[in-house]
Amino acid sequence: MRPPSCPPRPRPAPQPPPSGWHRAHRHLDATLPIILVSGDGVTQKTSTVTVPKKTPVWSQLVFQARKAGVDDLKITVSGGPAGLGVSYPADRAYTQLNDAAGLPVGADDYASVKFDATNVAAGTYTLTVKQTYGTTTDTNPLTLVVV
């Protein structure tokens, strides 16, 4: 702030741009994902997996983050009939996302799970998928169809 004894400085008059210059206006289009943020931070998009009885197969379970902070997501599958084998990559006790440990809001990624139904009767079964990240744990059903 100026002391009262100092008069304000006059502002210079606006100068036109140098010859040959034009004022440029840019128009940018952007597509932003807009998603509902209530409920679970992670949505399991895969609700049903079909596996053959003849041979074990890897299946992909797809997930989408609905809230920020979904980092180091760990996924396990439990339940189902006796004789069903469930395993994860690298013989871990859980599976993780394919692209990265973190899942940006609105982005999809998948986790791989190996199902061995060779000792299970053909039919439809309900399993439980548990997703853990930070201090949050969510569970969702997964329908397993053995053919």
C-alpha cells in the first residue's frame, strides 16, 4: 500500500500488438469421465465366469475405481463347491490388477484368477470376491458356471 503522500502512478496506455501479430484464441475439447461416487470405491464389473470341467483355465475379473485412493488392490476368491481349485499368478495368496497397483477413477483393469473345476460337478455356483486396498475391504458375489 502506498503512503498517502505518494500519488498513484499513471498507467500506460495499451499498445497495439506489433505489426503482423494476431490475437489467437484456442478452443480445446476435453472428454472427462463423470461417474457416480457413492457406494464402494471399487466396482466389480465381472459378475459371471464360465469355466470348462475338463481343464483348469485363467479368467479375468474386471474392476473399476469409483473413488480416488484405490492403490495396492488385492483380490481373493473364496467359497464354491468342494473340489474347486482357485489360484493366483506367481503362486501368491491373492491376485492384483494387470496394468498397475493403482486404479485411477473411472478406469477399468483386470485381475487374473485360475479356476480348476476338474473335480466339480457341472452346474452354477456362487463365490465371493474380496477386494482389499488401504483399510477398505469390500466383497461381491461371483457366479461360476462349470460346463
